[in-house]
Amino acid sequence: MTPDDAQTSLEDIRGLQDRTRDAYVRHGFSRPYALASALVLFIAFASFDLPAHWDTLAVTSGVGLALGLLVVHQHRAPVRRKPTGPELLFCAGVAVGLVAAYVTFSVAAVVAHLKLGLPAPHAVAAAALALTTLLCTNPARRVFESIVRR
Amino acid sequence: MEQDFDEFLHVPARLSILALLAPADWVEFGFLRDTIATSDSALSKQVSALANAGYVSVRKSRDMGTRRTYVQLTAQGRQAFQRHAAALSRIVAAAGLPAETPQPWA
């Protein structure tokens, strides 16, 4: 084993480990799951415009869809690993960011409802949130990738 | 030669398998095969050798009618891999070559 061979082996190891991490990130942020997540968010948050009982049904459907999505997502993952502390912090930050975005969109939509007669303000806010989720998927993926590679 | 250098592990296919497994809990067989660019039978042979040495464990499951095989690095395998990577790093460092020590256990 020459030092050059050892160096090549170390570079190969590093490259292969990055391939595993990339597969983990790629699967987590894949387009079907991003679309499905946006749909679940829309269903859950738009339900506030529905009358009693129907809103419960919509939220239950949204949560059921989310759980089903999570199970399928986990089953199809080529790479499985427990999330690290920084990864969980990132997910918590994303959740807080989504709630903050929804509150902001809701306030704007309710104001537009009162002043301009915008119908179904929560559905509009939920649609804006779903769109924001889709638009933020790629930037969030890049941040998550850098966390995973650390 | 470094005392922690593991001749058994340094077979390229085996080292590649362990390098791919190290950052994960479980890795799907198909992902290993495609990434290493080998055949099912060649990969099975190497995975069996690693399993017999106690370095990996294999689990088969059925996902919506599709059979899937997952491979995991055992604690013994992780230790062996760490020792081997550290030995490689020392060989490089002893020669004064620029070496960024990998984090094979991360």
C-alpha cells in the first residue's frame, strides 16, 4: 500500500459517503413528496373556511394523508438513517417558518376579505402557503444538504 | 504496513460497500448495486463475505408486493471501517501528503 494508493482510497471513501448522503437528501426532497406535502398543507389549512364537522373531516383527511405519505416515503427510501440533532432542528425551523408564513398569509387574506370581499380567505392563505412550500423546496434542500454533509 | 490496515476490507468492492453504509442506518441493496456499478450476484457475494465476517447484517422485507433487501453496518463493521480509514489516513500523513481525514463514521 503506497501513500498515493491510500490517498486515493480515502478520496473514494469520501466520495461514496457523499453519494449515500446525497441519496438520503434527494429522496427526502423528491418532487412527488414535495407536491404531496404541499397538497396536505393546503387541505389542512384551507379547512378553516369550512363549516363545523366538515373542517374536522378535512383536517383528519389531511393528517391521514400526511401519515400515509410518511409511511410510504420511509418504506421507499434507498437510504435510511435517524435524523441528527441539527437535522431535527432544521425540520423544526421549517415547521415554525410554515406556521409563521400561514399566519402572515391568513392576516393578509382576512384583511382582503373584510376590505375587498375576498372569498374563502383561509383557502387563499393555504394556497399561498402550498405555493411557498413548493418554491422553497429547492433552497431548503440545499440548506439541508449542507447540514447532512457537515 | 499499518497494523490497523485490514486486508480483508481493502478489497475495492468491500471497501466501497462499507463506505456507502457508514453514513446510514440501512441502505437498500439496489442502491449499493447501482452506485458501485456491479451485478446482483457480484454484490451478493461480497455482502455475504462481509456478513460472514460480522461486518454487515442483511434484512429482507416486502414493500407493496416488491421484495427489498437492506444492508446495515454492524457495530463490529463500523469499528473495523473506522480503524481501516484511520490507518489509511496515517499512511498518507506519514508520507507528508495532503490528507483530509474522512469522517467514515458520520
